[in-house]
Amino acid sequence: MQEHILGIKDNKIHNHYLGHRIQDELINLLASEIKTNIIKNIKNAKYFSIILDSTPSHQEQISFVLGCVDISSTQIQVFEYFLKFLKVDDTTEKSFFDANMN
């Protein structure tokens, strides 16, 4: 990556593909791959949990976290994966239930 950046600075490379659209596409591709791996880990886990919790902020929101226990090796491991903040109207159970997970 350093060589690529130096080539851009030295005008040896004119098409550098570092524009915001390319960066956004790379971020989305990486996010998709990470979510796929998280889902695979959850499906393979013996136990899992879904955690929704309100988060103090200037805007009402809840955090969406998945937890799982991996017992596939000799050492049991517990993982928690933060997925996203969800906008809600208030922090009632109904708002949690109605929150848009997309």
C-alpha cells in the first residue's frame, strides 16, 4: 500500500482508485464478509444470545449485539459481536420489537 501511495505522490500512477466511491464499495464488501463470518460462527455455536440495549445519546437508539459460546476446541470461548445501532422512537419494549434490523 505504501508503494501505491508513493506512486500516486510521484505521479507515476494516475488511476489510483482511492476515490470515495471505491472506498465505500470496499468498506461494504468487507462489512458483508465480516457479517457472513459472524453468522457462520453463530450457526456453529452451541449457545447464542441476542442482546438489545438502550444507549444514552442525543438520539434514542439501541445497540444490537450477538453473543455465542464456542465449544469446538478444548478451551471454551465466549464471543460478542456488535452489529449496529438501531434508531428507535423511545426505549420501550415495543420500540425494541419494532426496530428496523435492516
